[in-house]
Amino acid sequence: MWTYLVKRLLHALPIALAVTVLCFSLVHLAPGDPLSAVLPSDASQEVVDSVKAQYGLDQPLPTQYLRWLSRALSGDLGQSISSGRAVSEEIGKAIGNSLLLAGLAATLAFLMGGLLGILAGYRHGTALDRVLSSLAIAGVSVPHYWLGIVLVAIFSARLNWLPAMGAGPDGSGHWTLDQLPYIVLPVITLAAMPAGIVMRSVRALVADTLGKEFMVALVAKGMGQGAVFQHLAKNIAPTTLAVMGVQLGYLMAGSILVETVFSWPGTGLLLNTAILQRDIPLLQGTIFVLALFFVGLNLLVDLLQPLLDPRMKRL
């Protein structure tokens, strides 16, 4: 087991390093001048040079990367050009809201997708299977922004049941039940696509496993449905866990459109703001944290899979 853990950790380190190179390089290769967002158009060359030196933008890119990486590893992600506050402080405020949104959306998506996938797999080829599969395809196909706008038009503008945007009147960062209505529509919008993907994956796994010879033999021997389901769950659990792990990373990193539509103060909205304002330190820091979160999540899934299927330790 320890050999497996060490191998997975050694695999994750170069991936994490490559992520830092990519996020640093892509941001700098994008067109536009980051100082144009904060400096007046008639700023003197002395002022421009001074601001560039302040943020280290006057140094060669390799030097900027090494300095940025060194500071990032110690927790210092620099200073936001637009707000003047520490990037780590900006991300720290936003990441709690994103984790809450992604966690609730993941819970909803995995419960719905898992239960409907098992039901469709057991009824493979029936009318119920076709109806549930059609709903899953609709959930995967509908764009986030379109679904969010439709939900706002129905439940906020027409029925006036739920607020359309924001995270509630309390800006302290401490959540209360009064703020619950503000998260309902973003959660449903964000959960639609992963629920469809999980449902289709679980359906295919259940249908395939039930058709295997050992499962047919268990049923033929008269084993109870509960015992058959235990064997089924044991066989589909590793792959299902991997699918859910990827989707959880997607929920965290891919929520930029949902948070923008609902003005949800998370990392997605922060990333959108950084792009629009060409705030390079904030953009790099946000991408860096999200990318490492994704790498760490995949590593966690890799480490959990052998607990469900010991055969994977040999890989």
C-alpha cells in the first residue's frame, strides 16, 4: 500500500509543477496590458515604470515565474492590481462560498445521478430507462448560463419565490438560514450537468455488471437482492468514485458562468473579474489555487480507490 501511495504522490508532483508553468505562461501570453486597467491613459513613462517595478513586471518572464512560484509556495500570491489587497485574502473570501456551492451541488448531483443511474441500469432497455436517459442527456446538453437564466425568469421574475442573485444581505461571511434561498437556484443550475454525467456512467456500469457471468450465476443460485446489490456496488464503486472525483473538480473550477449569472461571490466570479480587469496577480493566484485543488482532488481519488478495490494497488 505504501508503495502505491508513494507512486501516486510522485506522479502528482510533476503535474502540479506543470500546472504552475501553464497558468503563469498562459496569463502572460494573453493580449493586453495589465497596467492599462489601473493607470490613466496619460500616465507618464516614469509612473508606468514605477508601477511595473512595484509588481515585478519589468523583469524577464523566467525571473518573474521563479519569484512568483517561490512566493506562492510560501502562501504569498502577490497583491491585486485592481483592489490593492493581498491575492490570498481575496481568494480566501471567495473560496469558502465556492466550496459551499460546489459541495451542495455535488451532493445533489451525486445523489440524483447515482440513484437514477442505478434505477435505469436495473431497468436497462425499458421505457423508464429511455426516459431517465433522455433527462440525463438534457442535463448534460443544456448550457449552464441558459438554464440559470431560465430558472431566474421562472422562479424569481415570474413567481417571485427565490432571489435572483447575490449571497444575501449578510456580508460577514458567516452563513445563516436566512441566506439559504440565495443558493437554491445556483445549486440546481450547477448540479444539472454532473448529475447527468454521473447518471449515465452509473447506468452503464450497472447494466454491464449485471450482465457479467458471475452476477448471473449469483442470481441463478437464488441469492437475495440485497446480497446481489452488495456485489454490484463493490464492482462499480471504484469507477463511480473516479467519475465523481472528476466532476467535483469540474464543479469547483467550472462554476465561473454560474457564479457570474447569479453574482455569487465565489472564485468563479473572482476569476471573471480578474479577466475583465486584466488583474494578472489575481488571475494567476486564482487559477493556481483552482488547479492545485483539482490535482489534489484527483490524488485523493487515486488514494481512495484501492480501499474499494485492492486490485488497483498493483497498478
